[in-house]
Amino acid sequence: FLISPIPFYAGNFLKVKDEPVKTDIIIGLSGYGQSSYINNNYQQIALDVYYYYKRGYADIIYLSGRKQVFEEFELMKNILISFGVPKSKIYINKEISSSTYNELKNIKKFLKEKNLTSANIVTSSLHQLRTKLLFEKVYKNFPVNFIPTTNFEDERKKWFYSLDKQRVIFYEYLSIIFNLIKINVTK
């Protein structure tokens, strides 16, 4: 532990906090913005996607996640189906992506194929800024909202961020720098 509010504020800068609006689709991105390869973040993403779906923010859902022992997107799909979301309303990632950037290219292809014109994206709060910056590079002029997760952090814990969470914050800043350099160099 580092007893300081600096990691809290550095992490807050990574959060986009758009307001959800009615869109064509809700996109759930799991497995990104976490320090470990094996994580349970997909469960929270599935709950958040369901939360916004049930409130009418979109009629269809696209799920993406890392391939682990079980693909996260399949687990998220099963959670949503168990809550009563029809299978026909859920699309899942068909291709394995090695990075957020590559997954966003897959999402762009899917959105074009389905002729969708707007989206709400649910992802880890610490992954939102990187995803937004990359999405703007991949798919310019596409209306998208990065909506907040429903498990809000306790403001009182801002002095006691775990080392694991600090690693995620550091990783996200490095990833933003790396991706912006890589994308601008390859153009």
C-alpha cells in the first residue's frame, strides 16, 4: 500500500464518466484494464450491461473479453441469459483479439455489418480513457458513450489504494502512451 491520494486521483483521470443515452447497442468489454490475466471483472461488466439493458439504453448487446479457460464473453452471455435477456439480443466476439485496439477494429466491423449508428460501452473504469482514445482513432465520428460501472468506489478509501490497483493505473498510462505512439507512427 502507498498511503496517498495520488493513485486515487490518477485513477480518476482514467475514468470517462459519460451519461448513458438511448443507443443502438450496449458493448461490454471485459478483461481489459486489469493487472492479472485471470480476473473476475467479466462478472461486474455483465451486471453493468444488464443494468443498462433493462433500463432501455439499447435493444442489443455485444460482448467481448479475453480468452481464458472459459471465454469471458461466453460467461457474460450466460449470466445475461440467466437474467432473462433473450439469446437473440446478444452478439459475442467471434475473433480472438490480442489487444484493445484490435478488438475495437472488430467492433467497428461488427457495427458496420449491422448498420448500427450509436453505442454505449461498458468497460473497467480504469480502461475507459484508453478505450475512448483508441475508439476515436479506429472509428471517427461515431457517437459512443463510455458509461460508468455500477460498483462505485468508496471515496473514503482514496488514501489506501492497493498495490494491485496502482499497477493497473500505471499500466493504463503506459498503454495510452504506447498506443498513441504506435498508431501515429503506423499511419
